[in-house]
Amino acid sequence: MRVLLAIVFLFHSLSFFAQWEPGFDVKEATSTIAMCNSFNFIEQYGTSENIIPEHFNLHYTSNILSMDNKFEVYENDHVGVINYRGSTDKMISWVENCYSAMIPAKGEIIIDEKVHDYAFASHENAAVHAGYGLTVVMLSEEIIEQIKALNKKGIYAIMITGHSQGGALASLTRAYLENLPKGELSEKNSYKTYAYAQPMSGNKEFSEEYNTRFSDAGTSYSIINAEDPVPYMPFNYEEEKLITKKKIGAWIFGDTEFKAKKLGQDAFIRLFERGLTGYVKGSNTLINKILGLKFGKIEMPAFVADINYYPIGALKELPVFTYPKIAVDVSDATEDALKDLEQDSNGKWYKKEAKFFQHKPYNYYVAVLKKWNVPAYNRLEERYLLSDL
């Protein structure tokens, strides 16, 4: 199958990765979002060779770990890239997403009687997503081993990337590595993070510390499509008053967009926050017991009474992904079939946008090129995947 791609034209040499430059780098972004599509391409086409940038070699592919997680390590002469797979269709993968009670950002997790000390932040009130935090801890020994393998080759510049759940793991892995005890890894290592469509992974205290250390320094980026629902998960609401004179004025004069849906969401979460917190903690205690059947007894830190997640990473927004016009012959269509279609002003019927189309990793790849590398975008042979429609 001829798949594409413009990515092979993007780079003649990637020696620019030898030393990090703070700030968003288009070449780094186009490389990492291409790699985020590797798992999808392998599943659909049996190979990812048409999407991986030239001059990068696959150094390592992990086995399936933790809750159906997997990661790859790529390298060239100067840089290593850790690439996390996103959510899969396995139930255990979605258990990881739903294990959304927060645990302290520093503490210990005991898995099958083995103690794992961890730290994602130093602030005493910082807390992180239990499912993602547990996965990073479970994968940490293998990740550290692979970083040491890169170091033996003289590679100390390491990018961490992933899409969706993989993006959250990429950011939390960054936080974990940066908070390791001194001497655990070489001090020569430097990291840069590009997370795509990532759900949120910690509370305000965690977010503020992470952003101060990494995002504000130009070494951690969160790239999202504003119409993609996943980056707004799990629960999140504004801490200040819902309605103020200043807000009303900004809405009236158009300085700030009025978002009724967001206002209603904030009001709902605040109204039922105590009950929601209790529900999350209760349901996650059950999830913890279920995971114990798979991994041996898991002793997690006490859940934190906080459900207000905050985003991390310097934000970069992509344009809304355009769903192609797919005409449908409705001459023999049933009434039920028409529910999945939409009609234009000329009476023609088209397929409705597929669910989670705005979240698909290949659409992120196309949008990154469209926004930041128009010549490469114009060379694309495929601007969407049939499997995403």
C-alpha cells in the first residue's frame, strides 16, 4: 500500500538535536508527532517505515507492560526519543484512564511486597493521577535502563513524547526523571517533552511546579486541538468565582468568549464536588483491588481529596480537523441509517463526523504539518486515514 509521506523530505540532517535550544521547535514537533503514529501504522499496515523520520533508527520496543502500555526508543547520533503508545481497545487500558483519583506526588507504592519510592514533584500538596502515576512507577526501571543504554552510546539529549494516554505518560515520566535522587542517572541528561492530546495528570500544585520548571523554560509542550475532548479530562473547573462583574463585562464586550457549556460544567462539579470526590475515591479503591488480581497486591498511598485537575505543558493549539465530505447514496437507506448521516442545504446526504475524529493521532500529524510546515503538508499523499472516518 502506498501510504505517504512528506516526513521523509523534512530533514537532511538532524544534528540540530545535539544540544537543546529552549523553545518550540517545528522539526522536533514534526518528528515526535510522526513517531506517535508508529503504533497505529504498525497495526494497520504492518510497518511504520513510511511515517518515521529519516535518520532515526528504532533502538528498542518494549513488551506490553503495566496496563497494556508499550513504548519505543528511537535514536540518531545525537538524540534519543522515548515514544509512549496511547490507549488501546483493551479494558485494562481504560482502567488506567479511569483510575483517576489523585495520589500524593511524592511517596511510595508497594507492588507485590516490593517498595517503589517515587517523586513527581516536591510541593507537599502536589498530587497526580493514580493510574498514570502507577504506570510510570511500574515502567520506571525499564525506562531508566533504556536511558542508560542511550548514555553508553554518548546520547544524553532525550525527547519524551506520546499521544493521548501516551502524552500523559510522557509528561509524568519527565516529572519522574527530573525528580530522581541525585546519581540515579547521569547529570549530562537533558529532556524535552512534546505531548499530544494529553489528558490532565495532576492538580494545581503539581501543575504550577511542573510548568515553572519545564514549560516556562521552553522544554515541555502540550499540543492540542481545542475541539478534542480528551485534553479537558478528567474533572477540571475554575477556582475563582463563577460569575463576576469582570467576567460579565468581558463576555459582553467580546474580550472573552462566553462558553455556556464550560460554565455549566464548572457549576455542576462544584455543586457535587464532595460527592464526586467520594465516588472517585470509592470506585478507584475497587479498581485498585482489581489490579491486585493482575499484578499482585498493590498498596497505594491514601487518595487525595482533590478532583480539580490542571493542564501542564506550554500550550500550542492546532486548527480544528476538517472532516472530509463523504457522499452517501440514501435511496435504500432505512430511517435508522439516516441518523448517522447529515443533509446539506442542497438535499445531499453525507456521513456524519466519526466519534473522536478530532482526537486521532494521524489528524494531529496532518494538522502539525498544515500549521507549521506547509510545504510538507502540500506533499502529503494522504490527509486522513480511511480507518479514522
